[in-house]
Amino acid sequence: MGFTSTSRQVSALITKVDGRNLRAAIQTAAVHVIGHAMEHGHSPLANALDDRMALSPMLKRLQPRVQSFLTKNGPFNYSKDTGYVFSKAKRDAMREDGYAFESFASDAPAWDDVPVTERKEHALDVFKEVERLIDRATKKQVQGLCIDAAMIDYLRALCGQYAGKKAIAEAQAKAAAVSAEAKDVAQTAAIDAELAAAGV
């Protein structure tokens, strides 16, 4: 059995896209919007869903993901100027690939699969973790524990707390200088300890 929902029924699914069960509501609406376009060859419901996604700041943040889902998985082209435009070529290609609403509805990828831009943003969280590590190391240093101050400065530079390549280069130079100084101090302390043990 093919797609049987009417335009009114799909519109009702679109109106359910709100704060409650949001993820599932968007998935259901988007899949039915694609199904309707595949059956009837037009895109008003895709534009209605897009309008719905612009109703609140929360939905607007998710709007690019829904746009990506509809254009990658449905028979639409999208631009800011025209909105969604039905593409017969895309529909024909989907049909040639064996599109059937029932299987698509159950096997379609999730609309909120993380796109590449989101992966980049998520990757930046690593720097937040490093910043937390810097804070912890700085506290331990204040407590008198053995923490390399130059390394902390170097990590801060990498995390962007100091601007540009110059700061990183300066931090690297400082790390090298402090490491050399620390080595000298350690050697001096060792010699002093040996002299003290010898009773000198």
C-alpha cells in the first residue's frame, strides 16, 4: 500500500511540531511531507513545515537540520529565496532506487543525525575539557604540587586564551626555557643533597 495521508492529515502532523515529543514529531512530519510530495508532485507542505520550524527560537535552531533532511532524502531543492521547490528529477531518481513510503517511513535516517558543521562544533568541546584540566592544574600548582607552569601556559595558548601563532610560539619558547631552568634547579638540588649526605 502506498502513501495514503491527505494534505490535511499531513498538515495536522506539522502542527504537532512543538516542544512535546519534538524529535519524534519532526521525524513523523518530515517523512510524511516527503511521502506526500512523492505521491502528488508538489512542495507546499515542505514549505509549511519550514514555516513551522521558524516559529520559535528553539525550533529555528533545528531548522537547518530539517532542511538538510528534506533535501537529502526528499524530492526537493531548497534555497532561501524560493523555499522548497519540487524536483521531478529527484522523485524519478528516488523511484528508480526503489522508494516506497512504508519502507522509507521505517528505515529513513533520523532528521537530527549530526551534520558536519555540528560535528565541528562538538569537537570544540574537547578544548573546554582541556580548559577544565588547565584550571585543575593551576589549582594544584597553587597548592604547591609539582605542575609545569610553562605547560599550563602552552595549553592555554592552544585553547585560544592567547591570540594567534605568536602566543603559541611564545608559550613554546617559555616552556623550553622553564624546562631547562627546572632541569638546572633539579641538578643543583641533587648535588646539594649529595653534599649534605656527605657532610660537606
